Amino acid sequence: MKSLQPIPSKTFKKSNVISLEKGKIPPQAIDLEEAVLGAMMIDKKGVDDVIDILHSEVFYKESHQLIYDAIFTLFQNTEPIDLLSVSNQLRKSGNLEAAGGDFYIVGLTQKVSSSAHIEFHARIVLQKYIQRKLITISSEIIEEAYDETVDVFDLLDDAETKLFEVTQGNLKKSSESAQGLVDQAIKKIQEISNKKGMSGVATGFTRLDELTSGWQPSDLVILAARPGMGKTAFVMSMAKNMAIDFDSPVAIFSLEMSSVQLITRMISSETGISSGKLRKGNLEPHEWEQLNVKVKNLAKAPIFIDDTPSLSIFDLRAKARRLASQHGIKIIVIDYLQLMTAGSASNGNREQEISTISRNLKALAKELSIPVIALSQLSRAVETRGGSKRPLLSDLRESGAIEQDADIVSFIFRPEYYGLTEWDDEEHTPCEGQAEFIVAKHRNGGLENIRLKFTGHLAQFSNLDDGSSSEFQSKMNVNPTSGMTPSAEEAFGIHDNLEDDGEVPF
């Protein structure tokens, strides 16, 4: 019988190496952390370049976190930042030995010769930190998902909050110089000059497009009215104009009505068949034919409707980014703002919650560089007010944050809603079948009250043929009555010769 031979030590080493290679270590960039800290201590410019990008938790090594804290404390106190001052600050806080001592700090400054590329290095350090945070959050979610005692909706809410905090706290944009911004502005002006039509997204309402030159990128537009005034009808008419007449992809987030209800409204507006008839399905043979023919262009229109109820601002932003990436949407419509939630960011105070939502809607508009239109309810103050019932900025619910964040605040006013038969102007013009689109705040333009035609049984807004915009309509090649281009009218085989013979609830 052969005796057992001892395993060579070389085999042990090889086995040990293999086990380490198969293991995992958290994402890190220790050499870049050293370079960043060293550059901050030898060049003040290095501190200015990265102080608003980094925070102590970004660093993987605890000693580096302590050194950065010392640098940040000196920066806040407007004191000089160098090898000696950082060492002294660490000594004062009792963290010098934990940070590696004087020898280690001297070594950091010897690793670099200047602060060149410090911002690039700092952003890599930040990316490694974000990767570590995502790993931690994911691990916590996985562990809690296995726990049967945890409510799944609380788990979703918690995951949403943690991811949102990572996004908000770490993805920062640096400032740009006046020269670069001037170049961008001139380039944009040249593009607008060479482009036919307008600079923003055309609505199909000629006087409104004259005033705004279309809804502008990065703008947050608030459209407010009392229930029944026609907020949803207006944005659906506008979305139809944008998608069919101007081929602009539109995303609609409906928190109140179902997607089928909304598209039925569009079908009514497009075919000229009343909403009541479509709801009952009580159509004549010729109306069935009319429905099948005229709905074809609507079916091809780049309109995307999401009717998720109680949508949180976090979910909205995620869905909007996906739609922008996949379908190139040009505008977002939200119906309506007060039905949204702030997710876990809510602290029970509704006014602060609305403030969070409106602030994030503005951030979304800037991030995607597209206009965001949010419908909003008005308070009952407008109903109890004597005299004119025309809405005011003060009538906005939770008005402070909404009014502050919005680039444009507008209202819809229909005198017929209050039983009035005339406008309150000097001529006492009849107001039957008409509405007023009131631009009450316009950060980058003028204010105006724009009158539109309202066809109640079709839940449709269209241009009022008052001859005031003929020159603009001619430039845009748009029929002032139908709000359509000739090619669109030909494709649909219709003209806007409908009479207002009824209304539908809103």
C-alpha cells in the first residue's frame, strides 16, 4: 500500500489564486482617489473644480473620507488648503492617525504634479460610488423581497425612494461659460431662422402659436380650470393637432380617465360623431362607414397614452425617459397634477407634496428638453367670487409652488358654464360655443386672452374664425377654421363646419 503523498505547496497557492479570482470586490478606484486628494492639496483650482461633485462617502477608503472631510471643512471656513493645513485640521479633529498619519498625506501630494484632469478623475470616483450604492440597494431589496412579513408595496416604495436619492444626490451638471452658451444660443437662432414654421411644438391653435411660437423645449406649462370647463378636451384636441397635422409624437399620462375613454374622445373629434353616440354604439350605416374611414389617420398618429392611476413622480420620470428614448416624444401631457403622488418623498403635507411634484416636472422638462403640460384644478374661490368668474393666479390650488415652477400658467374659461350669453367686453359679443384660453403668466413672452371655438358634443376645441391671425395662418399654411393643413384636410375629407348642439361632461 502506497503512503499518501503531501500536496505540493505550489498547488495550494494556485488554488488560492483561483478562489480570489472568482470572488467579487466592490467597484473602486483607489489610485484615482489618491490622485484627486493629492491634486486638491497642491492646487486650489483642483478644489474649485471638484468640491461640488464629491462628498466624503464617495471615497472607498475610510482614510480618504477623513482627509476629504478635513479639506471640505477648510473650504467652508475659507482657509488655505495645502499639505500642512490639512494635516493640522486632521490633528485638531483627532483623525490624523486614522487617516494614515503625516507620512501617508505627504505621499498623496507626491503622486501628482498638478490638478490637470482632476474633474475627469473625480467623476470616475463618483461613478464607482454610485455602482457600490446600487449594489447595496439591490442587495437590500433582494433580502427584503424574501421576507414574507414585508408588504410588497412598502418594498416598492422604499426601493423607489433609495434609487431616487441616488439620482438626485449624485448626478450633478457643471456650469457653462457665457461664450459656450452664446454660441449655443446663436446656433439655435440660426436653426429657427432656417426652419419653416415655429421654434417650438405647434399646437394647431393659431393665435396661441403666434403668442408662444409653439410650446418651447424645457418649459413647464400649467393649464388650470374648474371641473367641467374642458381641460381634458382642450389637451386632447391639441394632442390630435400635434400628432396628426404636425407629426409630433405626444405622450399623455391620464390619471383620471382610461386610455380607451381618451381615444374615444379623439375619435369623436376626428369623425364628427358625437361622444354620446359612440358611447352607446348607436350609429347609422353611413356613420359606421364614416367612422372606419376617418379613424385611419388617428390610428397611425404617434400618440402614446398611459392611464396608470396614482402615478408617482418617480415612475413618471422613468416612463417619460423610456418614451423619449424609444419614440422620440416631443411633448408630455399630464391629466392632472393633483392626482399624482410624490411617492415616499411625501411627508403628509399636501402643499409640500405638490411642491415636490411641480419641481420634478420642471426638472423633467429640462432633462428631456421638451415641453411638459400639466393640467391642474382650481380652488372653489372662483365660484364664490362675485362679478367676473374669470380665473386668477391666486385661484390655483397649492398655488405657490405651481406658479413659481411654471414657465406658463394658463386657464380655460367658458362663460356658458355660468349661464352667461355674452362676453364681458365693450361690444358684449355673444359667447355661445366659445371659450377663452387665458395666458396669465408667460416667463418668456406676453400675456393674452385667446378666444377659441368649443363644440360641446364632440368635446372639441378649434380656432375661432375672427380674422385676427390670417397672416400667421398663411405662413403656416393652416386653415383658420379647421386648424389643419390642406393635406390633412384632404386626407380626412372634412372641414370644420360643425355646429355646437350639445355638451358632454368633463
